[in-house]
Amino acid sequence: MSSIMDKQIISRLKSTFDEISHMTDDGVEHWLARELQAVLGYAQWRRFSEAVERAKIACETSGFNVSDHFADVGKMVGIGSGAERDVGDIMLTIRAVKPLPLGMGI
């Protein structure tokens, strides 16, 4: 029974990952860290950003250029009464995303 549930969880996560993926003008698929944070079950940005830092180390250890897979970006978010503020985010390629669930035990 566990195997069926594992397959269902994986299928649901893949579907969610596909839904929140983005494409650059150059055709590079990527995800935004703040969107992934919720999908991967992190309640606090601080905890998730620690996981992203570990993923950067894994990327570098594997011989890849971290700046090719992790890019600091900002986006405007509503804060009430029509006002917006710039919130830091990180654009992640698939190479950057893959190690993130491993830190959670998924």
C-alpha cells in the first residue's frame, strides 16, 4: 500500500511543479523559490533559504557554476490598501531545484 501512496505523492508533486514552472525568454525552465517554499512544506522563508544555501553547496560540489542555476530576483507583492513592495526571491533551474526535497526527506 505504501508504494501506491508514494506514487500518488510523487505524481501530485510533479503536477504541482509543472504548474508553477516558468520559462525565461531564452527558453530556460525555472522556478521561483517563494513559490517552491509552500509546495515543499516550508512555513518560514528563513528555513527554506537555508535549504537553498545547502542546494547551492551541492551544485558547486557537483562542479556546476552556482550563478548559472541560482539568480537573485525581486518581485512586487501586495501589502494591503493597493500598496506593493519589492520582495527578494530566487530563480532556480532544475539543477537547483533537485536537491531541495532531499533535505526534507521526501
